[in-house]
Amino acid sequence: MNRPKQLMNRLSAGLLALPALLAAGPALAAGAPAGGATVWLTRSSSGVPLPKEPVLGYPRPWEMGLQPGFSPTKRDIISLNDLVLWIIILITLFVGALLVWVMYRYNAKRNPTPTQTTHNTFLEIAWTIVPILILVFIAIPSFRLVYFVNNTDHPDLIVKVTAHQWYWEYGYPSAKGLDFISAIVPGDKLKPGEPRLLTSTNPLVLPAGKNVRFLLTSSDVIHSFFIPGLGVQRYAIPGRTIETWVRIDKPGIYYGECNQICGVNHSRMPIDIVAVTPAQFQAWQSAAQKQSAAAATPSHPTRRLAAASAPNFAEAENFPR
Ligand SMILES: [Cu+2]
């Protein structure tokens, strides 16, 4: 078949499929947790059970905007995004209206002898100054947000995050020896309600309402620590330590992913966070610390844990899709 005909066939097949796709939308969405019905999950990390928590930070079916915010950072990101979006809409409407007006008023039919105008000092100054003012107007909240995200002073807790091909390692310097591996749970081993490609063997446990500083690094290639519902996104770069922070509004489960292409199993290194109350966090931390001490050899506490819980990648490649 020749190429244009092939393209036309594809186009018409696509158009014909559109109504079916739109009709199937609600049915597709029904498989995932919908707006009103919150899913609650009971998880454990490092062998220590955690309290039952609602799933809050996750991608919603038919989501057109950003994920809802569960941290001050994410709320600021959403308001900056909305502000810039409105500015873009107004500029697009203005430029579109000018184009229509020019096409209507100055077309060749209405202007048989075109004007010879080449310069207009007032217009040229205006269309230089006005965009500068708009950019300055956007820059003010934007810089404020950059500084806010960078501000990791006075953390209540420090967590060391090390990215590996293809799993995460979390260390708690305040609890000596507490350091564990968080790897993906294969699709056929998920428990009811646990989302595919987002559930890990050992979630990162954090206290809600506290300032948590993340120290990010990597053992091999560049990864990225991305939790959309919490407004966290930072590179994990080998040989460097990069900081960021979060304060999670309330206890719940929040999902993220590595979002820097890092190799064949890039899509299989979920970030899975369970936020609990500070008292529950203290209880988990000391119990998990005891577990870690019991499980690990003194010289290489993480190696043995890694060997025990790192996923089998041959198996990972065969996940049900
Ligand atoms: Cu990665």
C-alpha cells in the first residue's frame, strides 16, 4: 500500500475508534480508586507492621491537571502553575485576536496598495517592555518557590536516599544501622488495593507534619526522586549529595517513581511512602532499628538486606502488563 493511503487508513481508523474510547473511559477509570472511595492499606516496612493508612498521593484516572497537593511545596507549585497558565491563556487570546484582525483588515483585497511603514517607535518600545514586565511578574513567585524548595534548615529528621539500578535504599542517620532496600513488588505478588508498578517491598516511612530533609545520591547512574503528590523532584547523581525537603500534611500513602531514564528497569523503581504520626514513627523506627541490627552483619549492614530483598530482574522483565 502506498504511504498516503496508509496514513489515511490509520487516520480514519483512529477517528472511528474515538467514540468507543470515550465510551470506555468510565469503565477504564472504574478499575482504579475513584474520587470518593479512598483505598486504605495496611503496610509494613523493614519487617515492622504499620498502621492502616489511606492512599492519598497517586495518579487519578482521567487526571488533566497536576496531582493534588499534600505538602506546602506542592500547593505552591500548583498556584504558580495556575498563575502562569492564566497568563499564557490571555497572551494566546490576545495574539490570536491580533492575527484575526490583521487577516481581516489588512488582506490584499482590502489593501490593493500596501503601506510602506517599516518602523513604529512606540510599538517597538511597548512590545519590548511589556514582555519584560510579564516575565518579572512571573519571576517573583517563581524565585520565591525555588528558595522555599531549597530551604532545608532545621530539619526534624534526615533521610539518606541512595538510588541503585533499579531500586531505592533508605537510611536513617538518626537511627544507627537502620538502612534498607525498597524494591518493586512484581504484578503477580500484589495484595488487593496495591497499585501495580508503584508498590515496593519496604515503603519509606516518614512522620507527617515534620520537616524531613532528604540527602540524595546514587551508586551507579543518574536517577530522579520524584513524588508528584508531595511536590518533590530531585536528581540522584553518583558522587554527589543533593538536598531537598518535604513536610507531609497528614498520614497517608504517597506514590512516586524514578523519573530519570536510568536503564532497562527504569519504570520498576517505585517510591512508596507511608506517612504516620510522629509517635507512630518513633515506634516504627526503634522496632525497625532492632530488626535491622538482628538481620545484618556488623560490617556490611545493607549488603545482606540487599541480597535478601533485591528483586530478581529476570523475573521483573516478565511482569504481567
Ligand atoms: Cu532510576
